[in-house]
Amino acid sequence: MDGRLDLAAEIGDSAAGRLLPIESSGDADWRFWEKRSLNLHRVVGLWTHGSSSAREVGVEARGAIGKGFRGAWWRGLGFGIVVEVRNVESYPEAFLPLVDGRENRAGTWQWVILVSATGRKAAGLHTWIEGYPSPVYRGLLERLDERGFAIESARKDKDGLMKLLTAAKPRLFPDFRNDVRRA
């Protein structure tokens, strides 16, 4: 390999068999992969030339998802976002509010990964619950690890209500397995 990172190809390989690439949304900085069925709607987005500011990532990602995808009353929308940035420091606490701990009517943000090709580092944050796009999250971080990237992966904990609900019915809410290697 020549050392160059084609992040869209890495996501596509990680999403193979789960999500399909979709046609351009008209915004050159965004690419999407999607799985939509009668009872499931999941999306993974790639924002190239992104920002490492949690506020900017939140506004841009929610805007791009809201513009291109809609949930339905019978089928919620869940998504993960990969952001290509210049520099990734340690995973900042500021990103915790972006990832949802339970269903969100505007689309449930299940995970986010920041990737710096020049810095050879990736940092991911996943919600506490295992979801349909969780294998894509783990697969992408594992692929980057194999390419020599320093990887940091964290899991957002349950809030008080979800701790109470999962204590009563633990099998209804499978916990996310954060078995990605750390830097």
C-alpha cells in the first residue's frame, strides 16, 4: 500500500453486507451509506474536510442527516458519522452530548469517529447500546489500526433512566462491546 488513506473505501469495506453506498447528496464534502427496510433505517456518513470542533460537527452532521434522511413513526433513524480532520487530539469530552443515549426523534446518533490521516490517529465515541451500525464502527477502527493508526475508542454511559430500565430487562438492551484496541 502507498500509505494514502481512502477513507470512503475503508468505510465501504467495513459496511459491506450491512449498508450500501448511495448517490451523492449534492454536497461534495459528504458521502453516505444506507440500509432502509420496512422496520430499519440506518445511515453512516463521511464528512471530508470536517472540523474537530464538537459544536461544528454537531451542527453540520445533524444538518446533513436532516436534509437527506427521514425517520418514520414505525421506523426510527439511527446513524453514525465519520469526520476526516487535520488533527485528532485525545478524545474530547465535548463530543459526549452529540452521541445519543436513547432514541431521538431527529435521528439517533449512535457513534462518531474523528480520523486524521496526516496524524495517523482516530478517536471514536459510541453510545452504550449495540446497534445495527456498531459492526461498521468496530470494523473501521480495526481497519485503521491495521494500517498503523493510533486508536482511541470510548463508550458513552447510560443515563439514570436507562440504567434503571436495563437493570429490569437487560436482554432487551444489549450493551455495546467496545473491544477496539486503544492507543
